Amino acid sequence: MTDGAAERELASAVARRVFATLSTKWALPVIEAIGSGQPRFAAIHRAIDGISYKMLTATLRALEADGIVARHDYRTPGPHVEYALTAAGADLLRTVHELCAWSRAHLDELVEHAETAPPSRR
């Protein structure tokens, strides 16, 4: 395998892993809850209705492993950990907001199309 082919294969594998993380139920709500701040775990948990501590922990770890979220442990006697979006995570959040704006701009058209789609496509 050439260096270029190896790089493309690695890039493809990384993209698939990140997209798999982002397609989970809780990834986008967690990214939204972190936003431009540096909230602690409990604040993120309070911001997302219905997420368990276990799922929040797993989601934060996956987003951190993918380079979307940064975790900062202050190493104080009482645990003090904050989360923030990385540059890639902040760019992703802007992209998601743009996608939401696109869907709002085309909502009538999308709803009309969904209502006329054959049952097998709904």
C-alpha cells in the first residue's frame, strides 16, 4: 500500500469512527450542552433531560477520544473537572447549527415531501 493510500484509509477509518459517535442518541445534545462554555459534569447532566450518568460518561469519553471534547481535570482534592469543545468541536457545533437553519428554511418543502413519499420510504 502506498503512503497516499494508507493516509486515505486512515482518514476514512477516523471519519467512520467520528460519524459513528455523532450518530448516537446523546452526542449532539452533549455537544450543544457544552457549547462555548466550560461546564462541569453535573451542569451538562442537568442540561440534558433523560440522560443517565453512565451514558453521559460514555458519551463524553467517546467525544474526547474523537477530539471533539477536551477534558480538564484541575487535580484538586475535591474533584473539579470541566469540559470544553475543541476547535474541531466548536466548528462541528457551528455546522450543526447551520444544518438546523437549513432544515428550518426548507421545512415546508421537507414536510410536504415526507407526506407524499411512499409508505416504504417514511
